[in-house]
Amino acid sequence: MRGDGGYPFATAPDDLSEPVAWRPELTAVALILDFAPDGFKAAAPVDPRALGALLADQAGIDGRHVIVADAAGEHRLWLRDPQPGRPLAAVIPLDKDFITRIASLLRFHRRLLGRASGPLPRGWPLTAYRLARLDLMLRALDLRDEGATYREIATALGRDDAARLSASDWKMSASRSFVVRLVRDGIAMMNGDYRKLLRIR
């Protein structure tokens, strides 16, 4: 999974009880914290355990990956220098997600100051509509992999007109077009587009 955007931690794919840490270059809301340069000894150390409940705390060869609970939206941290008590600095890559990274950093800084963090950056997490469509997409893809026709998939997904339309009407129907798009997008998601879900929309 490491090459596909995840970290090399042992994670059961069917176990959804524990949050998964994703690479910060793919997840704009993840913050990169490292040992502060010389001359910045007054920079604050960060002890994640003092920030509140930890949804995840994973140690890897590249540092420590922590998810801090927050009523307004979790904080995802990559501590490249996991030694406690050392002054830290934030690393903000100058990439296309720069603004989102800054917004995430400001949220975390407010948390460090004991203030309300404020909402997550726009587009994160997924909206209810996107989640519902992803659910339909995965169901359609599973049915297609099991050999179901587009008409059978449409019926299974609650498209009532699918079963009663004639062959010619079905071919031109909105229900068929809808299912074809679901399967097409599901295949693309399976082949790597799922990583786009980690970016701000």
C-alpha cells in the first residue's frame, strides 16, 4: 500500500475501526512537523498526548503519525522528529495545496493556544452527497464484477424503470446512463483515482 498513498503499517482492509494515516503529499490537511532550525530554540515543542484524545498514534521509520480528535475536525500530524520536548517547526511545501496546508496549520496553532480550532478547510471531509455516490459506485462495481448486467445493477440500486423498459427504451434511458457512469467511475477509482478523495475539492 505504500506506493499507492498509504503508510507501511499493518492495516486490515476490512477494519474500519481505526483511522488510517495517509501521506501528507496526498492529504493537504496533514501537517508536517520537524525539528526547528538552529536559532529557534523558543519554538514550542508539541506533545500530542497533551492535546486531547488520539484517534491514531503510529510510529514508522520516517517518524510518528498522529491523528488528534477535535469536535470541529481532526488534526493529522506527521512528526518527523518524534523525540519529545524538542522545539518544532512546520514544513509547508510550496505546492498546489499550499493554501489548504496553511489553513490546516492555523487550525492546529489555535488548538495549541487553547482556542477553538475552527472548521476544517472547505471540501474536507467528503460531503454527504459524495459519500452517497461513492456507496452507489462501489455497489455497482461489486455487482458488475459478479457478472450482473447494467439493467440488473440498475434494478438492484432501486431504479424502478429498469425492469419494465423495452430493450430499445432501456438503451436510451437515463437509468442506463447513470449506471454506466457509476461502473466507469468505480473502475477508475479502483485503479488509483481513490487518491483524489484525499485532496480538497
